[in-house]
Amino acid sequence: MDLALAEARAALATDDVPIGAVVIGPDAKVLATGRNEREAHGDPTAHAELVAIRAAAQALRDAGRGDGWRLEDCTLVVTLEPCAMCAGAIVLSRIPKVIFGAWDEKAGAVGSVFDILREPRLNHWVEVYPGVRKEECAALLSDFFRARRRD
């Protein structure tokens, strides 16, 4: 979570919402990192999770490991509960484990609003470990939005 939080803080440089993600590979080493880049690139899909998942898939392809898109033995660590788009990408990329910090009561898709990662009608289910360093993750977001409201 330290690295995910560092990625989240780095998103502040481009005025992006401070969310960070890390994909841990099958060898328990960092495979890829990501942070929100929607503002930086004008891309509505540039959420931290998707940036990290794309980079992890590329790293696997570059290493000649598997087909590159199946992240079957990986773990995703993210500072905020994934949204529906990111949860869908997690399922489709076959990530078996997700660890996240803060809950997202407005758009969370891992238990708050929806529970896509554990939806029994889908073809892949994910182990979920919520609330890791949730206060620290939530404070980063709260501080960001509080500052924006003042401006």
C-alpha cells in the first residue's frame, strides 16, 4: 500500500484525483504501477487501476509470460475501492486478489454500491481485502476535495 499511496500522491502533480494502484506479479514483485491520469491525458478511462492493469499486461507480454492479458497470479493493490469500470477490468483480466484502502460509498463496485468482483453470475470471482490503511487513503482524498472546494 505504500507504493499505491506514493502513486496517489504523484497524481496531484497533474491535478488528478489522488488514487494509486500497484499490480504485484506472481513472483511477489511489483509488476506495474498506476495513478489516475484522467486530467493529465484527457482520458475518462485513465483510472489508476486501468493504468496499472495495462502496464502489467504489457510487462507480461514483454517478458514472454503467458498471453499477457491474463493476470491470473497477480494481486491488485489500490487506494480506493474500484468503480464499476475498473471492477469489470479486474474480472476480465482474471486478477484473483484485490486489496484496497478507502471505501467509495458513491461509486464503489466492490461492496459499497455494487459487488461486481464477487458477482456469482460472472465467470471469475475475486478475493477482496478491504480497508487496508483506509484512514490514510481516505484522508488523501478528503484533503484533495476540500482544497478544490475552497478554490
